[in-house]
Amino acid sequence: MSSQLVMHDKPWIVALVVIGGICLGLATPALMEMVHILGYAFRQEGLEADYAKGVVWAIILGFSILAWPVSDRSKQDLLWVWFAKALVTLGPMLVYEWKYGMDAAGYFSLSRQSGAEWPGFQIDDVAVGTATMVNLCWLLQQLVPDSFHGLTVSFAMMGLVAVYLFYRATVLFLGHDDRRIFFLLAFWPTVLCWSSTLGKDPLVLLGIALYVYGVVGWVHLKKTRFLPVLALGVMVAMAIRVWLGVVMFLPLAIVFLGGKRSIGMKVVFGLLVGVALWFSVDQFAGYFLLESVEDLADKAEHLSAGFASPEYGGSTQEFKGYEGFGGMVMFLPVGIFTALFRPLPGEVPNIFGLLASLENVVMLWLLWLAIRRTQWKELKEPIVTWALSLVIAWSILYAFISSYNLGTASRYRLQVLPVMICLLVYLSRRRSPVPSLVH
């Protein structure tokens, strides 16, 4: 009985340690002085008080983990990860914002304007991503009024929920817990940094995490109760990046058309996925004003040239054009590799570029192991087929979005990075030797 009480109290002990660490780590006089320097872009008085709101909100959200419907062991793990995310959110990411000028200040400023209100998520607006961000920032500020740092902490919590959902999806697939996967995903540098900032990235990551959790539950466990989770994830992701609907539904269509199901099941679910895919393609075409293949090539050139602009910083690459749709096809192998595995060491001369390049070296090593160790029949497992199709579909699209700005490539890769990590770790694992029947 006493041992059970000790186990029950452990999350509280961890919570107190984490909260104490947040207070000590984020309330030092030197850091408060840095807050005043770094916060000039927000044009707000009382930056120190605003920062204190963020620290208090991080503590409150940390305590809220104790009420989550998860095991005590998971609560402890979540609390330790939240401690790291709070430090990153209210520390290094503020420095990044100050130096490179992200969109956080704009979202915060627009959401504070008089007359702002919550109209809900929309996916039929040309400026859908920005509108969603401003509306969501307004909604979150009803919890922590007029606080940039409190808003940033709220988005970091979305990132934590997203990482945990990715982990729970692996549990559904494997049939057992492996906490190493959770910590691998949570502390992977790109995931830790870009899911801990005020921006579109944590929200898109949350949408894709819901989608992944729903897909694994629906396809692998064959439980239709996961369909609403899947649909919610698609809606959230498309409310920021409308083109992600195509990326999400195309792999499902591939899985259902190639799976071992009855004709009736294929027809029913094929129609369901087909309608969703058609809607996503229609939204994609409407967003980019596409009416022909030539329009697609022109839009791709426009996007690539925009990301290659010097105003995006020192990680931009020279853009020479695609010369039509045929040129786009010829560029795809290079673009896919860039979207998935660059920058490489030495290509982006800052700390974030260095971390991203080291990650990519590890990913390439895992890819090599996966190629060596994976048998063709393993790729036919529905979830493996779906995950591989998802990464490929995403990389084809983002080959033209992020190939000419390696800093942007690293940040956008966050959208599928947890899936890539889990897929490569799974396929590169050592297989147990098959016992011989000959003695």
C-alpha cells in the first residue's frame, strides 16, 4: 500500500522540481535584462511584467499535466519535457526571434487590435494561415490577457501535446510503450525548438499529430472511433497550410486501394477518402489559382524565387528557374533530397543550421541502415506504406517550396519529421534472427 502511495505521489514531486527549475532558470536578473533588450519589436510597455506572466503561465500549464488522463509514468515524462520546452521557449527562441525577425510580433499585434473576435477555423480564405493564427491568438489571450510571452508558452504546449500524440500513435502501432521514442521525438533539436515558439509550426504539428494518431487507430486497429480525430487533424492543418489536405489524403487513398480488403470496404472507404481528396485538391487549386499544368509550373517558379530572395537571410540558394513542367520533373530528385535531408554540415553558418545539419547526418545514416536491413515485404505493411507515402507526398510538394532556403527547409520539415524519425528508426532496427528448424 505504501509503495502505491509513493508511486502516486511521484508526479507531484516531479512537478514541484520542474516548477522550481522554471522559476530559478527564467527569473534571474541577467535574463530579465535580456528580456527588455530582446522585446523591442513588440512595442509593449512593461516587458518584464509580461515575461513574468509567461513564466507563471508555464507553471500553471505544467501543473495541468497532473490532471491529464494519462499514466503517472507519462505525467512524469511530460513534466520533464515541459521543463525543457519552457526553458527553450522563454530563452533561446526569444533570441532567435530578436535576431531573425519571425512573424510572432505581427500575430500578437494584430490579435490585440480592437474589434478582434473568434470567427472559428476557416479553410476558404486566401490568407487562411495568417487569419487562423490571428484568430487563435485572440482566443488564447482570453486566458492570459495582453501577454506576448504567455501566448508563446501556449503555443509551446500545443507542441508538447503534438509530440505526445505522435508517441501514442507509435504505441498503438507497436502494441507496447517505449518511452525512449517519446524522449527521442521530444528532444530532437528541430522538434524541440520549432514546436516551442509562437508561430504556425506548433499548430500545424498538432494538426498532423492528430491526423497521424487517427490514421494509426483507424487503419492499424480498424477502429472507426479514430475517424473524428483524423478529420480534426486535417482541419487544423489545412486551416494553416491548405495544401496539406492533398498530402494527407493521398497516402490514405494508396493504402486503401492496395490493401487486402473486400470490394465493398474498398468502395465505401475509397469513396470517403476520394471525396476528401477531391475537396483538398479543389482547395489547393483555388488557393494557388491553378487552372492548367502551365499554371502549376509558373506558381512553382514564383514560390521558389520568393524563398530564394536575399531578404530571407544567408541560407538562401540561387534560383535559375525550372523551364516549364518538364524542368520541374527533372528537378524533383534534388528537390526531394533537399526538402528531407538538407542543410548538410557547413551549409548554414549558425547554431540552428549546425544542429539541423547534424540531425540530417543522423537521418541519412538511419536511411542507409533501413535500406540495408529492410525487406520488400515489410514495406507492404499498411502503416509503413502509409507513412512512406506521406513522407514522399510531402517531399514532392515541399521540393519546390523550401529547396532554395535551407533555413526554411529545416523549419518546414518539422511537419513530417516525427513520422520520418519513427519510420527510419523502425525500418533500421535490428531484426531478431529467425530460429533455425535444423538442429
